Amino acid sequence: MALETLFLPDLLWEPVITTALREDFGTGGDVTTQSLLAGQPSLRASFVARQAGRLAGLPGARLAFSLLDKDTRFIPLKQDGDHIAKGDVLAEVEGPASAVLGGERVALNLLSHLSGIATMTGQIVEAVEGTGVRVCCTRKTLPGLRALQKYAVRAGGGSNHRHRLDDAIMLKDNHLALFGSTIPAALKAARQRAGHLMKIELEVDSLAQLAEALACPYGPDAYLLDNMTPDMLREAVRMVQGRAITEASGGITPATARSMAESGVDCLSLGWLTHSITALDIGLDITTA
């Protein structure tokens, strides 16, 4: 995984980490650590993978400590996007006990969640290897975590769909309802109002809808083929004939991803990659006090 594709500036990590630390510290701080500290001893601890997977979230884990104490040292031993095995030491942190223990849960929550996303994304990417299809996430992200969750998808080898409502025009069934479900009228309005660099995607859930759109002079740049079977997807790809991007979405699982990809579509989009993922088990073990 090229490091450049995974870059996310601290500016986007910090608001999430700061909010999480404030939530955890409340108004009184870490009363457990405060009650046990005598002076300000230092601790050294290691992040250890309890199960195999793909890694994502190290920049956020680092900030969970440095925002509490700027003198904390965070030493990554792996990098985001790496395959990791059970027992691997992922990173080490060293600094004042108040910072190490105070930031532990926030760092682990984020690292485990994002690594879970990267791990499952990686499994889908491996399942469709050789088909040339892109594995994409959607906007079905947890509020406030979109930039980080989409980063984790990239760490797993996947691609991002649009990030926000202003990235592209995406005509779905609820939008078509504004035009009496008339596809040509909706496409014409979208094309006339879109800037010259703005892409348009149209969601269709039947081959009849696709045929109607293909006959329209204001065709979209991409078709979202919603809840179609592999046979329907193959026919849709044949109908489009490379004139637009084809994207399959809906009902895609690890067991069905390969057959969907082999239909010839360009992309698979899976909302559950960000909204229904099990966290990867990662722990923080104290090594020296």
C-alpha cells in the first residue's frame, strides 16, 4: 500500500480525537490514574494485535497521546495498510503515565474500529482479485467519522465513493420522484445545472429503467445498478457498452462479491463496510514502568 494514498492530515484527525478525549475525561479527568500517581512516572506500552487483519488508524492513535502531552513519543512499527498477524507489535508509546493511561481507550477504540474496516475491505478486495473491479464504500458512515472511515477503506485496498453531497450529482429514486419518476426530465435538469466538471450518476433498479436512460441524450456519467442479480448485471453491462461507469450496489456479501464482480461492472459499492463492521481486537500492553 503506497503511503501517499493513505495520507490524511492531522487537521482531519484532531477534531475526532479531541471530542473523544473530552467525552472520556468529562469534567474531572482520569480520577483512577490521578488517585494512584505519585509524582509523574513514565510508562512504555505496546499496541499488540490480538487477531490477524489489516491495520488502519495509527495517526489517530498517536494524537490520542500527544494531545494530552506533547512530550509523549509514539513509535510506529507497522504502517497503515499493512497485513498484520496475531501477536504483532504495531506501535509503542512512551510518556507520562497520565497521558499513556488517559489516551489508551480512545486510541484503542479508533485503531480497532478503523482496522476492522480495513480488514473487511481487504477481504472483499481479495475475493474479487483479477476482475479489475473497484471495491467502494458509500456515505453510510458514522456521523463525524466519515473522513476517517473512508481512509480505513483505502487502507484495506478499497476506493472511496463520493465523500459529500457536493462531490457529485447522484439521482436516486427519491430524487426522480420530484420529476414524476421521469428519468429523461431529471437527467436534463441535472445536466443543465451541473458545472462542466461535475459528474452525474443515476440509480436504476431495472433493465427497463436503464434502457430509458440510455435512450436519453442527457446520459449520466455512471449508473448505479441497484439490487440486481449477476445475470441482470451482465445484461446491464452489455447494454451500457462502456459509455458510462457501471456500479453494482445492494446485497453484496463476501460470498456474492466474486459473482457480482465477474459480471463486468466497474465498481462494487458496499455500505456495510463502514456502518456494520466488527472491530479488530487490538490491545495495549504495559512493557515498562
